[in-house]
Amino acid sequence: MNKVNESDTPGEFILLGFTDRPWLALPLFVVFLISYILTIFGNLGIILVSRVDPKLHTPMYFFLTNLSFLDLCYTTSIVPQMLINICSIRKVISYGGCVAQLFIFLALGSTECLLLAVMSFDRFVAICRPLHYSVIMHQRLCIQLAAASWISGFCNSVLQSTLTLEMPLCGNKEVDHFFCEVPALLKLSCVDTTVNEAELFFFCVPFLLIPLTLILISYGFIAQAVLRIKSAEGRRKAFGICGSHLIVVLLFYGTAIYMYMQPPSPASKDRGKMVSLFYGIITPMLNPLIYTLRNKDVKGAFKRLVVRIFLIMKL
């Protein structure tokens, strides 16, 4: 198998994307570029304001900073190459570039699956155990939970990337996708991929289904606790904070489960491309908007930061 792989490894891959629809090139380029710019500035803004505003030095914003940094790396691993290919006649990526893109995108995606579950646990403790929140969510535990998410995500990527790249290609190098992703690369193989698809499904269970189940259970308890709050303002604030997280969860897990846990179907290949773009580009762009527009603490911190910058510039 190794000999076949070594002799069969292509020097580069051709990323087809929507080359059969050339009229989509300009609209896609504009959408990808605007989304990427908003992602960069939005997530950098959250990281900055979370670090400089003392009122946001809490576990919730520690995890949010991790999520923003992750989303920055997540989109940067695919969007620049996509923009270059849209503008190029030869829409190619080197074998090494494809391997790096596959590994990084999968590692960060897996990490985000676990990090969102950790964030839901933080909200569960904050709302259902408010008197013990500072004791339970101490700094050491927060760092351990974040580190466990990152390490687990990268370990999962090593396993899945290795299994995918070991498949013989037999000269196939046209990837029917915008970037190098496991489902698209499996379709290049010239042998039966049933075992690999079963392995992919197996690895998705602890990174997609189990975290999503735990999140939904957490929010079931959170909803009960919020409904018991007598103050209407308190209920509104709790629903606002948790609602923003729940929106992110539904956007991310829904599209990821559709892409990675459904049986492969030729009829749905174009739909799969659009879905992968949604959780790879659109969701990271929406995260800062959701957390700022629906969160008074972040909006207040942004206002204080703007005032501080204005005063510094005025001096």
C-alpha cells in the first residue's frame, strides 16, 4: 500500500469548485473576500476587547477569545487559497499545501466542536449554579478545558488525515471542491472507501453527536433555570447570552453533521460544497456579530474601547 501511495502521489491537485459555472466566479470572489475581511476584523475586535477590558476577564470571554482565535485560523487556512484560485486560470494547490490545508482545517473544526460544548458547560454552571460559579470555573479548570479541546482536535486531525491520505488515488487529482476536505478527497480514491467512510462516521460521533447532545441537555437545564428567574430583566439577559451561543451551535453543528455524517451522494455534491462553505466561512464571520449584537457586555466594552482610543488620539 505504501509503495502504491508513494508512486501515485500527485505533485498538485486541481480544485474544481464551480468551474462548470464560470458566471459564479465574480459573485463568489466578492462574497468570500467580504466574509474574510469581516471575519478578520470581527474576531480580532473580540480578542482585543476581551483582553483590554477588565470587566470581560471572565471564563465566558476566555472561551470566546479562544473561539475567535480559532475562527481566524480556521478561515485563513482555506479562504486565501480559494481567492487565488478563483482569479487564476489553473486552479491548483500543491500536494503539500493540500495536506496542510486538510490537517489544519480538520484540526480546527474538531477543536471548535469541543470548544462550543465547553462554552455551553460554562453557561450551565453560570445560570444553574451561580453561587458556586467562581469556585467551579476557576482559572486552572478553564485552561485545562481549553487545552483539552485543542489537543483532542489536533489528535483527531492526525488520525483522520493519515487515514485519508493513505488511500490510493491511481492518478486522480481533480478535487471536486473549493478546498481539500476529507469527503472530497475520499472520492478521488480508486478503491472501495466504505471502511474509510465508516471510520469517518465513527470519529464524528465523539466530535459532533456527543458534544451536540451534551449541549442540548445543558440548555434544557438552563431553560428551566431561566424560567424560574423572577426578574424579567434577568430572564432577558440570560436568554440573550445563551441565545447567542445556541445560534452558533445550530449553525455550526447542523451544517457539519450534514456534510460529514450523511451517506455520499452524487446528486448532493454541489449542495455539499455550499454547506461546507457555510460552516467554513459564513459561521466564523457570523460569530462576532452574534456575540456582539446580542450581548450588552461586549457592546459596552466596544464602546469603552472606542472612547479610549478616541481620547488617546485626541491627546
